[in-house]
Amino acid sequence: MKIAAAQLTCIPADLSANAAQTVALAAEAREQGAELVVFPEFTLTGYELAALAADPGLWVEGADDPRMDPVRSAGIAVAVNVALRTAGPRPVIATMVYGADGGHVTTYAKQHLYQHEQDVFTAGGSEGRFTLGDIRFSLSICYDNHVPQLAARAAADGCRVHLASSLYGTGDGMRERATIHPRIARDHGMYVALANHTGRAGPWTGCGRAALWSPDGTVLAEADERTPSVVTAEVTAAATAAVDA
């Protein structure tokens, strides 16, 4: 199976414009033969905490929110990150996965909130995992990947591809991005796919470099620092079985 990781420059707090960018990149991934594409943290709004705190209209209502329809109709499985309304007063930071047929597959809410995210969002409490074809996937959102137990639990549950919807900026973010994800791959024998921002992303500048790593930590594909794009790589059952052995 071929999968893709995307990077884009979000338009602040503009769901429809960012949905259009997401659909275009999903089409690019599909044209390259990918069956699934993962997108960065806050795909549809950008990392705009003040706007998300002030305007609940920017929160997605649920899997069937009509504003998700363009993304659901992309003709490829997608993992898209949004601010998602909950029954309580605060939303969660959630990755919503849709199949190529547009059906809702699963939703994962970020468990480990970073700094000021704790003032706006509530933390999730359940694991985000799903199966596509014969491969089991796990979901994570940015700072989640700094907590080793999350990926360890996913590996123990049979996950062989770890999808990271993230925002890593220039400076220290570039070092963290290049250190944490290959370590997850090596430590747990999983493929890792990192989706990231490029250009302005709230208070940061995204460093790009969306990438995919093999279970031994080798880079399989990597984007540049600036261009909205997708990178793709094969994740095969035979390769994951060899790692397990």
C-alpha cells in the first residue's frame, strides 16, 4: 500500500479555503497512487488558538458536518485535523479519518496538550486506531509524539503505521522533528508518517519537511521546507512482518 504525508500553508481561520487546499493535495496524493494521506495539525484553520477560542463557529460539529464534505469526497482515505465540538464547553483537537468512499472511519482526540492549548481545549482519553486493507494504523497529534507510551501502546495493539498530524516550526522544531519520529519508528518497528505546516502557522513558521520513515528509522520520502506538497511511500505487509521477526 502506498500512503502520503502532506504539508501546506494554512489560511488563518478559513475553513473553506483550507478545505480546498486539502482536497487539491489529496488529489495529488491519489494521482501518485496513494490510498491514504495524512494532514497537519489544525488542517482546516491553521494553528490559530485565539481565533478558535473566540469563535465556536470554527469548531467542526462532527463527522457529518457539511463543511467536511469536500474532504470526504476526495476519493482517497484522509486523516484531517480539526477543532471538534464536544458535549462540554471546550472542543478537542481531533484527527478525523474518512475512507475513500467518504465514510467516517474513526476520530482521535489529542491526549497530550501543549502549553496554551490547555487553556482552549480539553484532552482526549481514547486511542485512535483503524485498519485499512490488512494494515493497522495509529493516530497521534504533535506533542503526543513526545510521550513514548502512546506509540508503545499502539505497537502493542498491532499497529504498523503511525500517523502524526503535527506542527513543527523552524529552530528547535526542526531538531525535534528529525529526532522524535525516526526514534518512534526504530523503537516500535512501525512506519511513521509526519504531516507538517510550511510557512506561517500561528505564532510559528512551519519548517515543512513532511516525511515518511521505515520501521528501521530510514527516511523513505521527505518534502522540502517551503512548498505545499505531498510525499509518498510504500508500506507493505511483507516489510512489517520482517521487522516483527
